[in-house]
Amino acid sequence: MALRSLQKWHGAGNDFIVDVIEQGTAKWWTPERAKKICNRTTGIGADGLLLAEVGSEVSMILYNADGSIAEMSGNGIRCLVAAVHRSTHATWNELKVSTQAGIKTVTLSMNGDTGTGSVDMGQVVLKDALPGTLGVANVGNPHVVVQDNDAWSDSERESLAADLAAQLGGANVEFIRFIDQKHMSLRVIERGVGWTQACGTGTCASAAVVHSLGKCDADVVISNPGGDLRVQLNGSNAVLSGPVQFIGNVEWLEA
């Protein structure tokens, strides 16, 4: 039996379990254990599990709810940095994190258990659009952006998302609605997770794709179901800003 002391956080409703461990600690987490703890019925429940390895640098490993590895999460990295900040009683407000999508710099402002953060997500690479979509983009992970349609049911959206994702060998699919040049809304089906309350990388991908079509400004607010996220584009580079919220400490006993 093993008892893990963990934290749970969310960023705009995108929720994560975070394990802050010392760099060099023997590997304990496996895809099977990640899938088990993220299960919302028999586990703790989360969109993903974040491992923060703290040493000479801080690194991030992200397991999706199905146990697969994700390259990057814009909401997740804010949660990870906030968890490190809390567990180390830090006074800094900026941290560099090594991810599978490269080194990311996160700024953080906390007021007790609530805060806001921003992260330089780096380059958003636009790809050739798939038929029937607004565009395809990579933000360290792949995304397909689709204009939503009131006539679609969620089952139709799920079927469309599965088809589009399969064409790319797996991808997140964003369904967007235009409000004005400075504001749009989004719903997302995340690879390895399903419907989520927010997606940071998907928000950046959507902003870049829509801006390339001249349908939004370079500074845009995108309303996810769990809250608003802001994207500031400078050429192909994106900075993502949004909230972060501590949910609670968790003790998990795993055989």
C-alpha cells in the first residue's frame, strides 16, 4: 500500500491532481495509476494528473485522464506552478518549467487560495485546414478548430470530433462561436479526456486560427465553460492568462 499526499487545483474549471516531488525521486506513477486516480467515480477525479519534479529546475509531466501523456496544458501548468508555490511556501512570482513542449515561463499572482497566472505558450504553428474546419494548429499538442452549429447535438459533435481527430492521429477539437472581434466562446473535446470545462492550449490554437482568418483581434478573450481565458498574440507567439484556484489537499491510498 502507498499513501500519496497530493493537491487538487483547477484553472477555469479544468481540474488537476498535482504531486510535487523532489527531483531524482524514484518513479512511482504509471499510466494505470494515473487513470485510476483521475476516475471520477472510483478515484479522486480530475481531467489530468500533474507531476512537478522540483530540484535544480522544475519539470512537468502531464497524464491525461485516460493515462496517456500530454505534451502541454496551459491551464495545467498554472495549476502546477501554484502547487509548487504553495508546497514550498515560495515568495517568487515567476517560474520556468521544463515541459515536453519546451521551457515555459509562468508568472503567478496569488491571494490565499486564489490567483491568476500567465504563461508564454511559445509559437502556435498553423497547419493546413481539414475540410469543414476553420483550421488546424499545434501548440505543443495538436488542435482542430471548428465553427459550432446550433443544429448539432453533442453526440453529433462527438462523432465529428472523433473523425477529425483520427485524421491527425489524435487531436483536441474546439467548437467555437464568434461574439465580436475581442470575444468568442469555446467548447472542447480533449484528446484522452473528453469534454472539459476549459482548455488552455485549445484556447490559444483557436485564437491563432481565427486571427489568421481576420475574425478576431490579436488580444482576445475566449469564454470556456469554466471561465474566461485571455490570449495575446504577437505574431505566431501566444501568451495565455487565466485564473487558478486551490481545491484541497488529498490523501490517496493505492495498493
